Amino acid sequence: MLSKDRPTLSIIIPTLNEGYNIGSTIDALKKDGIRCRYDIVVVDGGSEDQTVDEARLRGAQIVKSEPGRGKQLAAGGLRARGYWFLFLHADTELSSGWFEEAERFMNDDANYRHAAVFSFLLDDDTPAANVLEAIVNWRTKILALPYGDQGLLMSRSLYHDLHGYAPFAIMEDVEIIRRIGRDRLHVFKAKAITSADKYRRDGYFFRPMKNLFCLCLYFLGVPTRLISKIYR
């Protein structure tokens, strides 16, 4: 039986010094006119800027955690109360209409043991950004290998049956997607619009190549703690 006190959807956002992004991320979620009961859980890894204040100002529940995205996501999954969980990065805004797609997905009983991610889009309209978007969306569709900046929606039941996120410093998104499996993964048409700052800073060639190198190391069985050191 559904509890009237439990929200339909919990939106879980890990943060670390995301004061510049977290406000617009939460505001974008609210703009879509969510018609269900929801809560926002911001899992902070020790921010030294205004991240927590900005999130709290917008009504988010604040959970303190050790830093590390895998640990923070796992902590959020333990504290979230919704029947469905949406894991979202702090520098990612969902496009208009995202909730209509998510609502249809959640209302279909056949999807209770499935998960969904959003299509990838950068907040940059340069040719280099467009090429990267095409590659990521191809990888998601053909290889069933989205990354965490595309969000992840699944039922509370499925999440806990999968034993949640592994407390990895890196590759926590790839690891949980592999446990979900290709046949249980749906891709929404709505976009996860992600900040392109890291690509502008590191380069549209170098950063994807670094990501690919780390992914290869992971599939070769290199420990994630070592991959994290290489990545950083």
C-alpha cells in the first residue's frame, strides 16, 4: 500500500562546491511543473562555498557525506524516501518536458524493474560540442553505456535490489549501469543539459580521450582508486 507521507519521486543530487550551479539545477526541475509529490535530496561532500545555502533556500533536504560521488550517491539512496529515485549531477539541468516522459515511465507497471536516462546535450552550440553530443548519444543507444551526467531514474525497489551505488571515487555510474543491463535501460527524448565548462577548460579532444582511457582501464579490471588517481 502506498503511503501518503512518502513522496512519489526523490531527486538526489551530489554536490561539492557547486554553488554556481545548484540553484539553476533545482530551479529547472521546478519549472517543469511537477504534478507529483517529490523531494530533493542534496548530498554534500563538504562544500566550502554557498552550495548548501543555495540548496536549502530552494527547499532541498541536505545530507552530509564523505566526498566522492559514489559515496554521496549511496548516502542519498539511503536517505531518500520516494517510491522512485532520480539521480542527477549538480551541473545538469533537465530540458522542458522531462517530467511528462518520466511520469509516463513511472506510471507503467512494466517499468518497475527498468531504469531510464536522458539524452545528452551540452550548453554549448559549437561544432566540437555537437560532435561530442552525437558520439555520447550513439554510445548510449548502441552500447547502452550512458554516464552519470545523463541522470538515472529507477524505482526504489530496483535500486535497493541492486544494492545501490558502489562507493567508488570514479566509474560508479558505469558500474551500476552494467548491473542494470541493456535490456532494462530506456533512453528519454528529453535532454540532460550539462555544463560544458570542463570541456572548454580541458579541450574537446583531450577530456573525452582521458574519459575513454579511464573506461578502458576499468574494463581491464584496474582498481577504481588507481583510476581515480590517474583521472585527477
